[in-house]
Amino acid sequence: MEFYSVRDMRTASGAMWSRLAQGDEVVITNNGKPSALMIEIPEGGFDETVQAVRQARAMIAMNRMRRRAAEAGYMSDAEIEAAIAEARRGDGA
């Protein structure tokens, strides 16, 4: 994984493309903070790559929501499943 600044995108774009062609990830930084991630898209793999990135982003969002819920004292996944199981037993289902 290589890090390049926004300025490097103008001055060292050839090096970035070379790293991508080698299969490396390129992280673009803005004011020293990671801002974007570039990955190579294999020939004919655009749709599959986009789908994988979207799934990863959704998983990250779900993990953040779970972490915030746990910090706020909401029910854990296990507690929710136990409550559902108890309710089903009570209804005869």
C-alpha cells in the first residue's frame, strides 16, 4: 500500500498508475489524512469490483451502528435474538 498526497496526483501520477498495475493499493491523502483508496480493476471485472466495494462499505456502516448501539446501552444481537425466541415461545409459534 502506497500513500500519495493530492499534490502527488499531479506530479507523480505515473508512479501511482505503476503501483496500481502491480496490484498495490494507493491511498490518497489530503492534509496528511487518508482521503481515498485506489485499487486496480481487473479486465472485465468492473461490476464485480464495484459490488465488492459496496458490500464492504455496507459492512463497515453496520459495524459502526452496532458499536454505537453497544456504547449507548442498547440491546446486543444476542439479547435481541433471545427476546425474539422468548416472544415466539409465548405465542406458541
